[in-house]
Amino acid sequence: MKVLAISGSLRADSHNTALLRMAAEEAPRGVELELWQGLKEIPPYDADDDGVPGPATVEALRDAVRAADAVLIATPEYNSSVPGALKNALDWASRPLATNPFRNKPVAVIGSSTGAFGAVWAQAELRKVLGAMGARVAEVELAVGHVHERVDEEDVRAGLRDSLEVLVATAQPALAA
Amino acid sequence: MSTTIEQTATPTGTWNADTVHSSLAFEVPYAVATFSGEVTDFEVSLTDGALAGKARIASLKVKDENLETHLQSPEFFDAERHPELTFISTAIRREGDSVEIDGDLTLKGITQPATLTGTITGPAVDHFGATRVGFKLQTVIDRTQFDMKWNMPLPNGEPALANDVTLKADLTLVQEA
């Protein structure tokens, strides 16, 4: 099973990107995580550019989502919400809604922050956005607060294992049953 | 011109819906008015006094393509995993033109008891010589009982979409020759 991992942060030393790399290490047998690295190249959404095909970088994102069996998104929280670049990429990917690659796609949202709450509000908003896009949002909640002090802690790794397990079960209910 | 044959008992024998002259619709309070839609691909039969119906969620129609997409997504009907709605009656009570039908309604893979109430017309012979019976039925379901929990708060804090949804079936059933 192929899981596309999307980080909502562009920073080279991003805690959320590190979380996804750790998730790749903790992935169960048969689950392969691929980190998507095209976020910075996605242009700001402009309906005038939203043709067929769309901008090449956007089409690459749509293809990557389409080719994946599931998606794992790790988001930071900016001003109590989803980072603009991540929301912008999802807005592009969601067009046109009826055929967008996130439709029925199993997606799990996790997040981390250097504050106490681990991006819970950004995660909640992201789940709302993904639901509106037609994604199959997995019932995963992993909020890693004070992430800079908790690098490589076993309970974070355990949380990632649990999150991936729920994502796999959401994607393959017949196998989980 | 039609001939009334009998108006006191539930018709026996086998009857199938003439879907051109039948409709399955829903109505739900949304903000300040009523939102409605219908499913166009369905079959209904009445066999020896038992009513059974099946509708394809993919044929759900509302007046906006994006809303259709949202309604078919996992947040609402989840048409990918639960492509059909079914109703199978367990008891039919007729008193004159009034009818009450108990049965099991399955929606999004969840089965709940439901009672349809309304009127029955006929049987009567139509202008082509076929014998028809009409049912005009409705029931109210709580959509949250079928795992459809989506909502958005209005500015006054009230939820935009009501939980109680009226399902309406206006059926013309034709007796098998």
C-alpha cells in the first residue's frame, strides 16, 4: 500500500516533515510512505489558470495523490489555522470537485507544534476542508505538542504507528475486519 | 378514465414500479428554507403484500453538481462504499385510503426500522389496460442515525442543516401480467 506523505511546512528542518520521516520508519509491513516535496512550487490559486491541464506542478500533485492508496498529512498551525501554502495546494488539487483526486481518498491528518497543543485547531480545520473535498477522512488524531523537546520519543513513534494502523484500516476495511 | 377494483386490502400478486411515473425524494431544512433532491435510478416491487425498494445513490440529483459530489462523498452517503439505499417492509396496514408500512431502511450500510405513512390509490385499470396502484408515502429519519453528521454553524450559532430528513416516495406500481 502506497501512502503519500504531505508536510504542511516548507522549512528544511520542519518538525512536521521530520514527523513524516519518522512515520515512514514506523510504517507497518507492506506500507510504503513517499514524501511529496512539491509544495513550494505550487503557484497561488488563480481561477484564470485553472484549465485542463492545470499548471505542471499542480498536475504533478494531482497525479501523486491519484497514484497513492492513502494520504498522510502532517500540519503545523499558523494563527490557529492551516498554513496558507498547504491550503492553497489542496484548493488546487480539489478542482474540479467532482473528479478531484482526493474524492473518496483515505486521508489521515496529524500535526505538531512547539506549543502545548500540537496544531489541534489546524488539524480540525484541515479535516473539515478534506471532508468538503470528498476525502475519506480517517479517525486519526495525533497532536504532538512541544515537539522540539520530544524528538524521537517512543510515545510519538507509538502514536505514528497507531495513526498509520487506523489509516490502513480506513483504506482497506475488508483487511482490517 | 379508470375503474376502481378494490379499496380495502393491500394488493396481492406482483407489482413493479413504473419509474417514469414514480419518484423518490428527500427534503431537509437548510438555513431558512428546505433543500430537496431525488434519486432517479431505483426499483420498487410489491410482492404478495410486501414492499421492497432499492435506489442507487449514484443517481442522486440536486440542483448543483458540487453539492451532488459532496452528498455522494464519505461525509454524507458514501456512495463508493454504500452504493444503494434499500427498504424492505415487515408489515403493511391499510385502512381505506390510508396506509402505514413498517420496514427496515438501510442507508450507508446502517439498518434502522422506519414506518412509512401515506395514502394508497387503486388498484385501478389504466388507459392501456394495465392495472396500477399508487402509493404516496413519507417518513422522517434522523440522518445522524445513518452516520451523516455533517453540519456548519450559522452566524447565530444554530446548525445550518437539520438532522431530521423527510423521505418521500410517490409510486406507481403496475401489476405483472
